[in-house]
Amino acid sequence: MSEETALQRDLVIHGGGILVREDKVPSEKEVLELVKKGDREAYQEIVIRYMKRAYYIALGFVQNPQDAMDLSQESFIRAFRKIKSFNTQMPFFPWFYRLMKNLCIDFLKRSSHHKEVPLEEVHVLKEEREDRELKEVLWRGIEKLPMEQKEVVILRYFQQMSYQEIAEMTGKPAGTVMSSLFYAKKRLKKTIGRFFGIKE
């Protein structure tokens, strides 16, 4: 079995158990130093820490659970291939996020259409089932946002990141992040207003 095949197998094994692992692990920097030396088991610690977060961000982009799982796993595999170029003095996830975002964008460009999945099955916005119609409208509004605005909505409201954290994640100034979010909310308010029959 090749090292990459074994890594992919381990990603599948660990993907469902990331919420129950409680044993102590070394610092991220220490783990990544081992990973750069080719330690695949050490890389599993990184996967365990970030798989759920990566999955939900990918889900925000592609809106299909299976595609999101496939893309998040593929992103971890690609990150492992490129890990020797990573500076361990920097946090891992912003670097990983940019790699994963590019994979998601490439996937969307290749897809002729998105698979429609009811929001109550996705569990992203966490409202009650009786709000399904409004959730559907809001989600479709998010889907139609320009990529830059969609990105900040996902990170701000799905991942509860601060403006500064989003700026660090995306490499954009905090002011640009705030501006993108402002215009995204403005668009979404219009979408919701039309749902309730409110004229502009």
C-alpha cells in the first residue's frame, strides 16, 4: 500500500471519530515539524484537529455533504504532499484553507450544476425544521453571492470567526472583510424581503 493510499484510508477512518478523541497531543508546531519529516501518524493529529472545521467550510462552498467530505479529504491529502513548503512558524489552518478553497472553486467550475440538498439535512444554520422554507431562500441567496462575499459569510456565520480571524484566513485587510460582509448582508436582506413580499 502506498503512503498516499494509506493516508486516504486513515482519513476515512478518522473522519467520523474526530469529536470523541480527548487524549493530549503536542503543540501544533511540534506536530507539524514531525509531519515535515514524513511522520504520517503525526499528520493524523492535524487531520483530527481540523477535519470537522474543514468539512463544514467545504460544505458552505459546494452545498452537498458527500462532495464536501470528498473535497475536505482531498485537501488534507494535497496539503500533506505540499507540507515541506509550509512554514511551521505560521498557523496551519489559514494555509490549508487557501488550498482547500481553491479546490472547492475548481470543483464548482467543473460542475455543470449543484446537487440540491434540503437544508434540514445539512445542519448548517441550525434553525428549527418549521423554518425550512426561509432557510432554503436564505441558502439559495448565499449560493448566488459573489465568491468573495460568500466566503466571508461562510467564515463569519458558519464558523463564527472574528473579522480579524477572517482577514488572517483570507489574506485580506479587515476593512475589506467588513465591506464584503456589509454588501453580502445587503443582498441577503433583499432576498429575504422578496420572500416575505416586501417591495424595495
